[in-house]
Amino acid sequence: QLQLQEAGPGLVRPSETLSLICAVSGVSADSIRSSSYYWGWIRQSPGQGLEWIANIYHNGYTYYNPSLRSRLTISIDTSKRQFSLTLTSVTAADTAMYYCGRHRITEGRNYPGEIDYWGQGTLVTVSS
Amino acid sequence: HMTQSPSSLSASVGDRVTITCRSSQAITTFVNWYQQKPGKAPKLLIYAASKLESGVPSRFSGSGSEIDFTLTISSLQLEDFATYYCQQSYSTPPWTFGQGTRVELK
């Protein structure tokens, strides 16, 4: 029904900028324009738990993790059915598997809710 | 902040398994549960504390409200050995995950 596919550089040098893209495809791909969903990024450091990064709505409204906010930008291009994440000034602590996902919105509120579709993830290693 | 326990447990096929999450503030029922197998993305099991995601076996159930939440597997199957995460999706960010519970074969 819906597929999400992350694309990223694999290896990034310390202090450089990480750019990731999530391509949305499948029968339900037009849901990227829907008012029923947010789109977002989650990461998982090796052997560790999950960390929410950022969300974006079809109209460009965004939420960011405060701990990363100063280094993050999330954007969306509904015509291309994709959304993107940039993270500046990366360090080894940013080494992780990065997942994109679709967040449902609970009726009556306008916050990202549960993640019903996930990409397979793209591994990003920060190293010189 | 979500405090999940235990961090790991050992169980046998057929066992009843319970995993808990405690929130640092009242969050009504805005809790979701995910299952993650090695090398795979997480999979949504339960949303809004107790609602079973479509296609998820009925042996999975969720309960709780405000502070304390529980994921229960009524009869553990081989395919259920995995790591489980809770997540809160209440009001303002960050929308945090629990630390995870690894369910291993005894």
C-alpha cells in the first residue's frame, strides 16, 4: 500500500552536513498531501533505542526535537512525493540508522501520533 | 520521559509476558507500542494505549492511562522474540520512546 525509502550518503565527515531523503511510493503515496498524516524521521544509534528527530505536515508545518533543533531542517515536496532532513555539524554521536515514517493524526488533535509505516532505514556513519 | 521495564526478560513459548512503561507526567492514553526484530524497522502493534493495529495478532494487548501502561503478550510465540518499545505521542515534543525491552528465549 505504501512504501517509504530512505536515501543517504552512508558516510559523513565530522563537522559536515548530513542530507537524507525519504521517497514515498505505492498505492497510498498521495497520502503525503493528506491532512491525516505527518511525516518524520527517527534514528537509532548502534545497539541503542529509538530517538524521535522531527516531523513535517503537508503544508510545511514542523516539529523538531529540542535537543537537535539548532542543527536540523526538515522539508517536504509533495509534488515529488518526498521529504528531506538535513543535520548540520555532525559528530560521531550522530552515527545511527535513520528511519523515515508516516505518523497518523488522532482525530480532534493535530499532533503526530503513532507511526504506521516505516522505511527500512539508512545507516549513516560519521567518521573521518 | 518514558521509563520502560524490564530492560530484558527470558520467557518460553506459551508464556504470558508483560512489559510496562511509566510516564513522567499524565498523558491520558497517548501511548503506542512497537516491535522491532534485528535488522528491521519497528512495527506498530498497539496505538492509543489499547487499540490493536490492523493485522496484529490478538495475543497482543495494551492497557493503561495517564501514568502507567502495559503491553501484554498472552501466549508467547516463536516469532514474538524481539525488542519492544513504548512511545508517548502526547501534546508537545519531544515524543519520546522507552528504552526498550528485549524478549529472549529461556
